[in-house]
Amino acid sequence: MLTKVEGIILKTQEYGETHKIVTIFTKQYGKLSAICRGANKVKSRLSSVTQPFIKGDFLIYLSKGLSTVRQGEMIHSFRHIREDIIKTAYAAYITELSDKLLETKESATYLYTQLSNTLTWLNDKTEYIIPIIMYELKLFNKGGFAPVVDQCVNCNNLEDLCAFSIKEGGLLCKRCVNTDLQSQIIAPNLIRLLPIFLTVGIEKIGTISVKQENEILLRNMMDQYYDTYGGFTLKSKKFLSQIRLLE
């Protein structure tokens, strides 16, 4: 079945001398893999639209196995991401994470929109750590291992939340904080933000103002949390860790 779909390239790999296999997160059908015949030829029309984190309209012959990309038209190249090595590292991370946590050919329109909006934010703005975290949390939720951020993970208390525990998998209240002596005490304003980060779409956020030290705190928490519960080794994560040393 020949179908026009909107999608974002998550991953590419060489196939023979001239072909390429791409993993596309499509708005209509979720994640799928497709071969792009001749995409590595210099004059191929598919060459420019089958690069990582390109957003485009694709004419695809869908099949139960490997689909085939017949045509592609670019919607957004995210040029400013490609011109900045740190932004490129973050884009590589969230697209690889998407590839690992999304099921093949399972519709996920909301997450597609969030990825598209996150890449747009990353492309256009200089402050992007929080949007990245917002998208990560939604992916963690999709993967079934999101932290509990709206109540105490130990006793379900909705009040007096004060710390985040990697071991327990979420927030702890003042009564339960001693269940994990390595839990991270968090300011009340950050605790109020965490449920918003998990549940609210980035398109509903105008500006995000978080102190740099709190961004670093949240970033480190997210990294430790994924390392504990994520289950997949990410090549981009190692690269991103090295890049952060340059920031």
C-alpha cells in the first residue's frame, strides 16, 4: 500500500553501496523501518531527506516487513541543531531514546508531536534542557518506568514531598525520606514542576525559568534514573556525557 506519511528520521544505516535503511517515527503509524533505494547516490532526491532528525513528508510503500520509501519532501531540516555540536548531541540522544522505547508500528501521535515540538525548541532557542527532560519523562512513561512525581512513592502522601529517590523510583515525603538515605532533597518549586514536566505538552509552556544549578540537578537525576531503570545502552548518551564537559 502506497501511503503518504509525515515523519521524523530517528536512525539511518548503510545498506549496500547505494542504499540506506531508515527508521522513521511517523505521525500516522508510529515507528517503522524502510529501505531507501539509491539514497547514497550523489544525485539522489532521497539523500537530503533521509538524514537523522529530518522532518518530512514521505511517500512509502507500507508492508508487513521492511517498507520502501519512494519519495520524500523536507518539512524541517533543523539546521541550527546541525550547526551546533551540543544541540546535535541532545537531538541524537532523544531520537535514539525514542527508537529504543517506541514499539514498531504502534501509533503514538502525542509523542510524535512532542518530539517534533522538542526538536523545534532545541533548534530555535538557547535554553533547552528542561524541554529535553519533559520529553524524556513522557518517553519513560511510555516505556512503563516513569518515576512517581505526584505523590510519595512509599506511602502515597500528596503533601510534604521533599526528596527524589532513585532507589524507590520517585518522590518521598518527609515521613518516608529516611527510607533512602541517598535520596536527593529538592526545593518545593521543583517538586511542583515535576508533574507538569511529565504530563503537560511543551506547546502549552510559554517560557521555562529554572536556575542553572537546578537544571544540572535535574539532568543528573534523569541520567541516574535512566541508568537504573532504562534497560538499553545508548551510544548517544556516552557522546552527550563527553559533550557536556565542554559546556
